[in-house]
Amino acid sequence: MLSRVSTGLAIAALMTTPAFGTERTPEELGGAVQDIFRENCVACHGAAGDRLLEQAPVGFDYVLDLDRLAHSAKLVRPGDPDGSRLYSLIRNDQMPFGAADAPEMQLSDADKETVRQWIVALAGAASADRPIITHGDILDFIYTDKQAMTEAEWRDARYFSLAHLHSAGESAANMEIYRQALAKLLNSLSWQPDVVPVEAIDPQQTVFRVRLSDLGWRERDWRRLVTFNLNELIVKKATYSVQPAFNLQDIYDEDASDVAAGRRARAALHESGLETLYIKADWFVYAASHPPLYHDLLRLPETIGGLERYLGIDREDNIRQHRVARGGVYDSGVGLNNRLIERHETEFGAYWISYDFAEDPDESIKDLFQRPLGPYGFGRYVFVEDGGEVIFNLPNGFQGYMLATDEGFRIDTGPPNIVQDRTHPVDSTIVNGVSCIACHSNGMNLMRDEVRPYVEGSGMFPADVVAEVRALHPTHDVFDALLQQDIDMFHAAQRRAGVDPTLRDAQNREPVAALIERFLRPLDPVLAAAEFGMTPERFMAAIADDPAFADIRTRFALTGLPRQLFVREFARLAEAMPPAGETNQEVARGR
């Protein structure tokens, strides 16, 4: 492994003595800064759940996420408060907003000094003497892991790596969130009856083994992953690289930390018969939580009818026989109009389907409270839906998701005139897989049926309609118990897989959403270097004099390198990198 070279900024940070009060640890400074920002800044720059204003956030929405803030090059430069825009705005009373004209809103000198010290101390954290894990190191871990396997087990094994995030200085708490994100998504893509724990094979707990057969995947599923071109998604979202790992055969001759490790790495690659033994886990979680990979790996049928047949559901017969539980609301928070959800039993647990509606000139046929009997009802009390969402238990207890049209065809994204993610300040599109995982982080969302009380209390409906609604819509206590039963099942499945169902990051995101957000952030030189398995000093030296990389150098100095640009320039950057062996030798000589 390579050892990161400490900088003068780190030394300066360690020698700094606070101007106010006694010397504080970085953790104490972080806690104090978070308190300052919570009191003065969260109204405009907090996450949706913290922000006091109903409008979209002003500029950014993660002021309480100090880890993300510290990695935001446009706001903070670790070790350099005077070069950090965040501190400059605070120091000059330009923030909090309105402070320039209202002295009572200005931060005290002590609070400003605390923010300054925190930024200075970040240099020490960013330059911690944490070993860089190279690609050769990862293959060496894999080769060592292989020694305890039979030939059949070895052919079945595949690996995922978070080593680059560890090398880039991610905290132990965040690394655990990211590990759980990998475990959660893998199990959300499996039709096997047992959960699949991810097993770390290295001392740093950054490289994880799974078995294709445990997931119910085939070799072609792995090939689909390693050959998938995420540029297909760049049109929709900023994303990553054409290849999640390098062409290993081209680089590992020079990439291990010593000759013996190099031989083991080459042996692991040769004996696998594969070009790619491992995939970066953040790449995987982003790509596989979005269509088309989400649909392909889950083998999701192309129609609701196909999924129902696979799960053994006859929806029409269940409704006619009153073997369903329904709940309807005026406003679900996702559907733009009223929504009905309906539960069916399967051998694996529950199958929930929603009936969602667009606005229509003939509003009555879209109104649950005028036409409460829904599909397969009778008389003029049948509504006509425009689409829906399906949430179903997989055999292991995790959840799968599908979005569909009114005709039951699977779609990638929800029509914006029917459903929207109202918590997202910029992009409210509902994307199958990723949006559903985030929205249903707790499993089924609790709701209180409004249709049955309305039908029973309005006096507008004949007795046979009231009786039918009562048969389809259970009482509140029964409906609540069913929802809780399904929540408990989902939580129990996660715990068996080593996932804490209550775990959230500093922005209150569940693990999959947290890792995706980390993946999509602009890269600083430390993370960009870690992606190539080298120190930031060596990485920046490799691009320092090449005019072709002038834009990249400028981006690093300003706001960070957007992931999309990193994708575009990935191949050229890889060609410019020095052999890892040279880097090892120079670091060993103290250069």
C-alpha cells in the first residue's frame, strides 16, 4: 500500500492554538460549528427536514452535513480559511443573509473564530497518514481470499470495492453506511430465499465478496455489469465511467506494492478467467439502482400482469372475493391527485399496488370519493386509473418495485403529471428503483384510510356500495396492523443481511441514497487520485504540465471536478498516470 504524504498544512493545523478558550479537538470543533450553523444557517441551507423555509434551499442544502461541506471545493478549502468562500462570507458579515444591515444577526467574533479553526483543522484530517489502497493491493486481497476456496467456490466469487473512498479519507461512520448500502441493494436484486451478507476480505473492511449463486445471478449478469456503459445514463444524470474497473490485464503487471504481490495479483486475474474481478461499489449502487440495470438484474417482467403471474396473484379474483386490504387518501405526498393502495398476500409476504390519477376534464372518473369501488367494481362507482406503483416482498423479505402505465406496462420513470418526488428541490422525477428505495426506506409508509369513513358518513351512497367498501377497506386498526406487519418483515430481512434499518447519514438519507449522493459529488484531487489508487501528489504531478488537462486543474481549484467530466476524461487521465510501481518507489524514498 502507498502511504499518503503529509503536507505543511497538516503540521500548521496541529500547531494552531485557538484564539478563544482552550484548545479543542477536531471533533469538538465540528460539534461547535454544527451548533453555530444549526442556529444561524439552517433556515436557508438545511436539508428538507431541517430547513425552516418552505422554499427551495438557497445555493446548497447540506450546511449540517460537515463531511460533505468539507469536501465542497466551492465553499471550503481544508486548511485555508481565507481561501474558503464560506468563511469569507461569514467573516465579512455577508452571511447569515441580511447580517450586513442587521448587527444582531452577525455571528460573534468567537463563532467566526470557531469556524476558522474548524477549516484549519480540516487540513490535518484530509492529510491523515492513511495508506492508499492500490488496485494491485485489491487483487492481492482477492488472491489471498482465493486460497481458502474450492475451485467451484472461486468460480462463483465476485468482489466489490470501497477502497478508493477509504483512501480518500472517508470517516469510519460513512464507510459503514456505504457498506450497508451495498448489502441493501444486492439483496434488493435477489430472488433467492436467503439474505446475502457482504463479507469483507481485507483488514480495512473495504473489499467485499459475494457469490453469484447466493444472489441467484448468472455469469451473464456479471458481464452485463462490467460491460455496461453508464454514458447511457449521463443523458439523464451525471454519472461515472464506461468501465467500473480498469482493463486489469493492462495495468496489474506494475500495480502491486511488491514483486510477490504482483505475481499473486496476476495469478488471481489469470486463474479467474475474467477481465474484471471486482467493481467499485459506489459505481454499482448508482448504476444498479437505476433502470435499465435495476430491471435487468431483478429480472423484472415488462408488465404488471407478468409480475402478478410470477407471484401467483389473480388480482381481479382477489378483489371480487374481498381478499384485499385497501386504503385511499386525498393527498399521498407522491401522487398529485388522490391515491388508492391495495394489498394482496403472496407466498413471500405482501404485494401492494397503487392506483394513481392525472387530472382529467371529467374529474369524477378520477375521484376515489365519488367512485370508490375501483377496478372490477360495479355500476357508476368504478374509477379509471392512469398508472400505478407496485411494492412487493422478494423471497428474502426485501422489497422490489415497479412503475407502470394504466395499461400495466413497466416504465422507467413516473409521469410528472401523476407522481412527483415533492421532497426534491431540483429534480422531482420518480425513477423506478432508486426513488422507491429512498421513499420506502422504512418499508411501507403508514397511512390512514379516508375512503371508508367518507363513504360511511356522507349518506351519498346506496347500501350495496357501502357494504362493498367495508369489505374492501378494513378498519383503521386492521389496516395499521397489516402495514406494520410488512414494515417488520422488511426490517427483519435487513437485519439478517447486516443492515441497520434505522441507519441514516447526516442528511437523514438511508444508505443507498447516501452512497449515491457521495458518488455524484464533484471530485477533489484526493478522491480523483484514490480512484486511480495513488496519492494526490502523484496524481496532480501527472497532469500538472499537460495543457490538455488545464480545464481539470482549474475545476479542482474552484468547485471540484464534476463526475460527468471525470467520466469523459477518464481514459485520458488513466493514460497520463505514472505506473504505480514508480509511485511506490518514490514514496519509499520520501519523495
